[in-house]
Amino acid sequence: MKVIERKIKIDNFENAKNELRDLVKNENFAVLAEHDFGAILKSKGKDITKNAIVFDICNASKARKF
């Protein structure tokens, strides 16, 4: 498994999401789904003040080998 670690300075959450999408694409991965956990928790009555997004990513050529 390949681990990619990069520190990036981002001025807002939307830019951070876009930067992550670009980084994933540059490593030959694709974003399969984005789960807005903040919105999910808020819909269940939780008082969430921070953004929380989970990205499902995949590298199709590597996945075929499994």
C-alpha cells in the first residue's frame, strides 16, 4: 500500500476539498464518493461546528489485482 502525505496550507474548507481532489487525481486515484459527516450529524440533532468530509478513493488499476 502506498501512503501519500503532504502538508498544504489552505485558507478555507472548499479550497481544501478541491486540493484533495487534485492530489488524488495526480496520484492516479479517483474520488468515488464524498460523505458530509457534518451534515449527517446535524440532521440527527448533533451540534457540530466543524466541517467533516470523508472521501472514498480508489485506484482502479490496483483494485483489479485484488
